Amino acid sequence: MVEAPAWSALFLGLFLFVCSFGELRRPGLWRGMIEEIGASPALQMLTGLIELTMGIAVYLCNRAAPAPASGPPDWLAVLMMVLGGFMIIEALVITAFTDRLLPLWRCALGTGARGWALVGLIAGAALIAAGLVRFL
């Protein structure tokens, strides 16, 4: 399980990077996705279920951070465990409150989708780098 934080960071970073790259390449992609999710209760449920599953996997695979008594905790494992926890919470909130969140998502993506995509690109690259460093 020593490589779990590295693999988790690498794959989550790759996903974030390519999603952000896709929005930069084809502006409006994320807005269209939000509109489709808002129009379909089935997509709302599937989106929550998929994110819940991925959040559980990320969280559980990274719980192997050493206790402080045995040395400093693995910062990447802790980061990935926290991200997994946030994914779980977000999945539950998305599933229960999609109708309340849609206006917020539309507002955030209104004119700032390019900015969010750039943030995602940078965060994805940072996670990829953090994962790859472990394999060197």
C-alpha cells in the first residue's frame, strides 16, 4: 500500500488535468454537462454514485499514513485521504441537493469557466507531479 498515495494522486491528477484541458479546448463543455445533469434525475443519481464510489476508494486506499509516533505522517497520503473525504461529502450533497446547487454551479461557470479550468489544470499538474515524484 506504500504506492497507493502516488497512484491516487497520479490518476486523480490526470483526470482533473484532461477534464480541464477539455474545457479549455472546447469552451462550454462544463456548462453543457451541468445542464444535462440538472435535466436528468438519473444522471444526478449516477453522478453521485460514481463520485461516492471513487471517493470511498481514494479515502480507503490512503488510510495507511504512519502514526506520528512512528515518524512523520505521509503528507501525500493525508492529502489524498482528505480529498477522498471531500469527494464522499460532495457526492452525498450532490445526490440530495442537486436542485439547490444548480444555480450556484451555473453562476460559477457563467463567465469564469476558463478560470476554473486553469485552476483545474494547475491542480491536476501538481497532483501528477506529486504522484510521479514517488516513483523516481
